[in-house]
Amino acid sequence: PPPRRQYPAAMTHFDRAQAIEPGFCEPTYWKALTVMNLGRLQEGVEGLTQALDCKWSRNDAVGAIREVYQLLFDEDAARVAAGVPPAGPSPELRESYATVLLAMGSSEAACDYLTEAAVLHTRAGRERAAAAALR
């Protein structure tokens, strides 16, 4: 990745591109990657989920969400190997991944991830979010 000091300038360019052509959706994908590189994973995943609606960035967004999810599973495996309880992907990330699975035609697996997200939301006292995950 480029040096962190270049990310704000990149965001400015992506915002400018969307201001010039509001229907231009591809910068949403690049903005998502940029905020993830700035350490804001959840915000980046939300952007990648939005990028799934863009025909020019859909495939890249699917791949990026899958990669993020795999990295989180790898981190959990390392935590377990070190005797530390796994942290697990957030319910929001599970919902995003379910969207990817649905886009790929894996509805059964998507339902499993949405159910897991709803359970995690419920445990955290977020009943509305749990209900939304199951819609």
C-alpha cells in the first residue's frame, strides 16, 4: 500500500470524482479500501458492501470482503493456537459476507451467517439490529 500520508489526498480525489459524476460508483470501492488501510475496518467493510451494487466494482468488492473475512478467521486461529479466546468477525461483517454469498448464489450459507449475526446482535442487546439481520 502507499504511504499513509497519501490516503487523505486519495479520498479527496475519490470524493471529487463522485461530485463531478454522482452516478459514478466505482470510487466507493476505492474509498472503502482507503479507510481500511487507515485502520477503520468496519467503515471499510460497509463501503465494500455498498460497492457490491456497482457493476464496475462488484467483483473486486466480493474478493475484498472474502479476503477480510479470511484474515479474521486466520487471526482467530492464531489466537486459539496461543490459548486466547477467538474474537470472531463482527455481526456487521457477517452480514456483509452473507450479502457476498447471496450474490454468488450460496443462499444456505448466507442464511447461516445472517443467523450468526442476529445471535451476536441479540447477545449485545441490539434487538433491532438482530431483526434487521434476519430480514
